[in-house]
Amino acid sequence: MTHFKIALTVALGLALAGPASAFESFQGTDRGDWLRYLNQKAEAERGLTLEERREQRRTQIAAVQAGGSAASFRLDPKFMPTTVDYAGPYSPGTIVIDTEDRYLYHVQAGNKARRYGVGVGRPGFEWAGTHRVTRKAEWPGWTPPPQMRKRQPDLPLHMEGGPDNPLGARAMYLGSTLYRIHGSNAPWTIGQAVSSGCIRMRNEDVIELYDQVNVGTRVVVTR
């Protein structure tokens, strides 16, 4: 709760400075605090024009892409991206996700792979299987599915893309499922089992992967 109060106090102070800088992206660690933050943010934005809100969101996105805000959160070094030896059975270009060890491997030529730390599905939401990337999106909007809203009725009906959006900077949609490989507004959860089945990455990592992946890429998820 302390993180939320500090972030909210800073954000409200910035709101007085002008619409372009109002509300930094959320820096807390609790989902309930995040929802309260969104409500406070929506209340503070009521008097802004549509263009002022868009400018505010552009400013926040630019800060994240420049490496500021939550993007600079310190991660356990073992989950930082690195290139590793790879002797698995999958061909270059394949994405292999090891949900037990919380790693995503993007297989490369020469028995190498680019490895990233990821967050995975919490107990009851684990899954395994093979799909293809069917769609890619930059700063995607998020519409919580009905079953998620049933579990958490205080979730917003829809969120536009931006640093506060749980899907983060990029999303790669898997087959016809509701699952995605996506960024996050909570980089401290990388390496944990906390999602509803999606594979989450740091924003800077998902941007790197996104630029190397095409629609049609094979994705193998193991347990």
C-alpha cells in the first residue's frame, strides 16, 4: 500500500503541472492498488480533452521506450536476456517456453537461443501445447474476457494501450486462444507464476522479441 500512496501522491502532483505530464505509470506491487490507481487516474482525467489524454499517453509511452519508469525495474540477473547454447529438437525461429523454469527461448541458428525470463500462469492456469503466432500488436488495448471479469468484477471493461495496461508494449497472440506473449506493467513479476495463462515479459524484452518474430512463428509451451 505504501508504494501505491507514494505513486499516487506523485501522480496527483504532476497532474497539477499540466496534462502532458499528469500521472506517471503505476509503480506499486499490488493488483488492488493498481485498480485504485486507475480509478484515481480516471477521475483526474475527467476534465481533459481527448487530445490531452492522448498526449498524456504518448508521453508515458515515450518514457517507457526510453527506459524510464517501470521499464528500469531491477530484475533478478538470472532472468535477464542472454544468448545461450541450445541443443533442443526445435528449428531456428521457434519460440520454446519452459513454464517450470520460467524461461522463453527464441531458437537461433548454430545451436544457440536467445533466452528471456518470463512470468507464467498461476496454479490452476498452467497449460502446455503448440500454437502459431496469429497476430501481433504494438501497445495493444486490453478487454478482460467475461470469465476474468467474473472472478474480478472491479476490472475495467476495456483499457487503451499504454504503460498502465497489463499487456504492456507488445503482444503476440497465440492461435485462436486467449493466450498471448506480451509485455507487462508489473516487471517485478517476471520469474513468477501469477498470470491467467499468458506469458509476460519485461517491455524492453518483448519489444526485442517482437521485432524478430513473424506471424506464423511456431510457439511450443512446455510444463
